[in-house]
Amino acid sequence: MKMMNAAIKTQPLNIDLPSHCTFSTEDWLKLAKYWYPVARIEDIQDVPIKATLLDENLVIYKIKEEIIVARDVCPHRGVPLTLGSHDGEGVICPYHGLRFGEGGKCNRIPSSPQQTIPNKLNLYTYPVIEQYGLVWTCLTHDTQETVPNLPLWHEENVQQVICTPVDIEAFAGRQVEGFLDVAHFAWVHTGTFADPENQFVPDYSTQETAQGFNADYWSTVGDYPASDTFKKADDFKILRHFEFHLPFTATLTIHLRQGAKQVIMNAASPVSARKTRLFAPIVKNYDLDDKVQDVIDYNLKIFEEDRLMVETQKPERLPLDLKLEAHIPADRSSIMLRRCLKKAGFDQFFLI
């Protein structure tokens, strides 16, 4: 794990909510203390890239070995830096050519090259952690939260794959709810891994943790096609172990036979209360010579199968009051999701 921008802790802790914020003030302030991925490390190259987190527009760029995440606004006259360029010494504002380098500090004023550069011209930066092939950031500087854990990632003899991010026109809470749901396989994922005739959901339980909850689900549903060799026995059964980490990240560890495992992280990064960017690192300890693009394409197909359900759910917002919905036994994970979010102090629907 690589953490950058330690110096930003000296910045003021007062926070201005983004303009046109789609969250209530209370929910935004609570959500802002968590870590979210905003880009794949491999995508941070020679140009500044744009990201949006909790309605805050961000610029991400790399200088030497440091990745900078900052507000996407030049402190001089407010032009987005993502409209600019990168000359190897920093990102350059397209309006007046001011350049911002290490630590987000302004290092050049072309019109006044001899002027001492005031601190007011430095960018407002955010903390950065590089983990699981992703750039993670947090919109507060005094957080006590940690980046969610991805089992198996740091072990030897594994294949690591970072899927292309997926943009979803829905609330992050709805997306992660779908990832945790075990009753929809036979209805939604028949084009990839599920059997439409295998609709039964065995009983399972959830266990609350400090970060959220875990759930163990013994399944006769297969998964990644490369595991077909594990599915030939009549007594085929696999353990799906879910770990939910507040507020919108979950991992699924699929225990196959002979010690084979695959872990998928579902990190739903809230662009706004109605938009989500999904990041999905994957790690497995079998079939290590699989083509990376084939793994990515297959998992993107699974995510696309979920899209219609997530984007058309009503209400768009995730109800936290259990009395507002009907429930069935297979809903234990989604019920625990609501309880964890409510216990963390979030408002009823997350959005105003």
C-alpha cells in the first residue's frame, strides 16, 4: 500500500460542500470521511484526467512518482485544470499557463516568472492511497477510516486484474445491494454463469463486523467459466464469502475446489447521489495464464447484466427503514446493508 500527500493534513479542516450537491449536508459530511477509488493507476499517464466524487470535480495527475488528486479548479481564475496539459513538470492551466507540480504546489507563473509564488496559488489537494491497482482518495483530511480489504491480493502465485471502470446511472447504495444479492442469479445472469433452473437460495446468515458485515453462502451456482473443471462432480458446492465495508464496497471470495479461489471487489464510488462509477479489481490463484482482457470482458458482461435492474429500481434511493419494503428470506444481506448504513448515522434516503 502506497500513501501519498501526507503534507495535506496541515490544510484547514473546514469543508465547503460542492455546488449543486445532490446529498443532504449531513450525509455528504459522513460519506466524505470514507475512502473511494477514483481511477486506475494504469490510466494516470501524461495528461491530467477528470473524476467526480460526491459531486466534487477532481483533477488527477502524476508528477515523478507521485499521484496528485486535487479540486479541478485553478486557484487563479477558476478554470478546470482537466482542460489543460502536462509538460512533465506539472499540470498547466489552459487560461494563463500557471503550472502545478509536486504536492499540488504552483511552480510557475509565466507572466511573472520572478514573482514569489504565494500559498494561495497552490491546489487544494486530497490524500491519496495507491492500492489494488487503484487510486483511492478521501474528501476529508482527518479521517479515521481505512481502505477496504481485498483478500488474496497480496499473496504469491495469483493473477491480478483491474477491470475497466463502469459508469452506472444509479445510486451507489443500489449498486452494492445488487452485488450482495444472491437471489437474482437465475433471473439476471443466465447469459454468463447462472442456471435459470437453479433458483433456490439455501439459508445463510450474516455477521456484523466493525466495518460492516460478512455473509457465508453455500451455493450450487457456478461462476467464472475457467472453473468448469471444478463443477463436474455431482456434489458440487462452493462457498461464497461476502465482506461488506461501509459505505459502498464489498468483496466476494469464491472458494472452489482444491484450494482454488477467486476474489472480486465491488467498489461503488458515488459520483453523485444518482450516478456511480464502479471499480472492480479481481484476483485468483488458478488459471494464472488466462488472458487479462478475456477476464475483463467476461466480468464487464456480468456487470452489464445488472445494469438494467439497478438503473430502473424505484425508489432510486435506498430505503433504510425496513418497514417501507417487503422482504423475503434471501434478503438477509440487503437487510443487513440497510442496518449497517442506518447504524453509521446516515439519513433515510441519502439524498435530498
